[in-house]
Amino acid sequence: MFEGHDPYLVALSVAIASLGGYTGFALAARIRNTPGVSNRVMLAGAAAFLAVGIWTMHFVGMLAAPLPRDTVYLVLPTIISFLICALVVGISLFFVSIGEPTLKRLASSAVLLGVGIASMHYVGIHGLAGPFGIAHDWTMVLLSVLVAIVTAYGGLRAFLAQQDGVRLIVSSIAFGVAVSGMHYTAMLGMHFEPLTASGHQHLGGSLAASQQVLSIVVAVLCFVIAAGFLLSLVPDRRQAAADPVAPSVSSDPIPQATLSPRPTPAPLGGLGQPQRAPVPRLPVEGADGTHFIDTANVRSVRADAHYTRVHDGTRERMCPWSISEAEAQLDPSLFLRVHRSHIVAIPHVALVRKEGDGAVLELDGPSPHRVPVSRAKIAEVKARLGLANRRHA
């Protein structure tokens, strides 16, 4: 069954799955990096592109297969296969995005997503209609389900890792190859068996579409995925202009006044009241209660509605404090608010680069992550990193 596949369409199916994966993962990453945007909208967009990428890959793969003549696609099973895919992807992403992403929660979501992807495939396969029956090698069926679960686990880990740049590209390519591997593993164990004309008659009254109609639908979805991929590459300028009340700072040499230590923030209790001493630990919420992590391990703090997300170099965890309270509680000699929604630990900054009108900082740790810097904070960030007089050196 596998030998007669069109190699160009096989390659296209892998590319489509990879583009859908990149777009979905990029949207998932922006849930963490883009303030002021509904997480539900981003999550729905990520799930939609991943589902469309998986489903479109499946049917590009079907167009690549040497199907019997006069094969048509039953419309109802084909639509159901997409709904299954969209539903399980959405549920899985939602399940791992709430609460603490424990190994048990991640594994459960991966099993749900993997079984859902396999179900989408086999429902879509049995949407084929013609003078034939379809038989499966059950060893290959089980192997394809296993591949789907492993694929789902890797995809969800990529969703949680807040990856970008080269790592995001590599993860997306691996995702595309893995999803395609599940499809072609299943196809390898599928065989057509001729039926008599009487055995084919019961399909005559069902709504069906020809391969030409399916080709048009798949082409449109390929265009949607490609458009979404290109849009995901456009820099988000809102991050650079997210602080509307701050004055504009040019890229000219920084005035000497900015080289002085960061001013002590206003006391929390009001003018004339003593400033609160920096706290040594931050509270974070876990599945079994509230934990505390040392501020020395904190890389960044990100606003999330009325709460914050604390990154310890490995992962993000929810903190019950607001971004303003976190700024007031943390040591100002070590932490700097670089954006209205982001605080960073200056000693953990490993990379800084200009991006659009603002800048981006990369924080070190087992899982390095990046934080946007508003245009108004660039000068202060450079001063704190010892870069203010670089042009005069």
C-alpha cells in the first residue's frame, strides 16, 4: 500500500503538519509573552491551527496514496474526523494550561490527544467509499496509536516549554515528521479488499465528495495554514509600545544620569512610610498547595490578570501576587521591571538584543526564556547591565 505514494505529496503532507505545528506552538508561546490578550483566544487559535495542520496532513496523505479508482469520500465521516481532531486538541491544550503541569496531567493529556489523533485518522479512513472493503493489520494499528501518543506528548511538552527561535523550528519539524509517521504507519497496515457490486450499493445514498473536491478543500486549508505561518513570523509591535505613559527613549548615547543606581521605588504604604524589606521567597501555587521558592532562583515575573507567573529557569508557576506587589516585594538591586507586565532578575540576564522599537532579554537556566523590554526601559536596562557607555569605550 505504501510503495505507490506520490513522493511530492508525501513531502507536502510533512511540510503542512510542520507549518501547522509551528503556528500553533507560536500562538501558544504568545499566551505567555503577550500581555492584554485573552488566553482563551490564543489557546483556541493554537488548538485550531494544530488541528487543521493534523487533519490537512491526513488528507494530503490520502491524496498521495494509490487509492482504487472511483473512490469517493463520505462527507459525514470526513467532517466528524475533523471535529474529533479539533475537540481532543482543544481539550488537551486546555487541560495542561490550567493548574500545575504535573507529569501525570501531561501524560493523561498526551494519551487523550494521541488516541484522538488516531481516532481522527481511522474515522477519516472509513470515510472512503467505493467497490472495496478496508482491512487493517492490528499490529500496525497499535503501533500507529503508540506513535500518536508519543507525538502528542512531544507536542504538549513543546507547548509548555515556551520555546522560540531555532528550538521552535526544530520542535515543529519534529512534530510534523511524527504526525506524518503516525499516518503512514497506519497506512502501511491498511489493505483494500474487492467487494461485489451488491456489497457497494448501500453506500449509494450517502453524501459523498470526489477526490477533486477534496483537493480543492485541502488546497484552501493549506493556504490558511501557510498564511497563519507567515503571520506568526510578523513581530508583535505591541510589546515595544505596551507602556503608553512612559516617555520615548532614543538609541543615542545614554546620559550620565542614567548610570546612577536604580532609584528606590515608592514605599508601598505611601509617602513618608518606611519601605518594606525585600522578601527572601515567593509563594507559588501547586497542585497540592502553596510552595515557596527562593528569590535567588527567580528569573522573571510575568503579569497574568490579577496574578503573576514566576519563572524559575525551568518552568512557570502561578503566584498569588499582582505584578505591582511583586515589584514592591522584590529586591530592587536585583530585580527590574522592564515592561508593564514583566520583571526580570538582572543577574540572570544571558542575552540582550534590539527587536523593533524595543528589546528582548534572554534569562538563563535549564530552559532559557525571553522577556520583552519596553522602549522606555531600554536605557535603564543597559545601565544595569553595564552597557550604557559602550559607544564611548
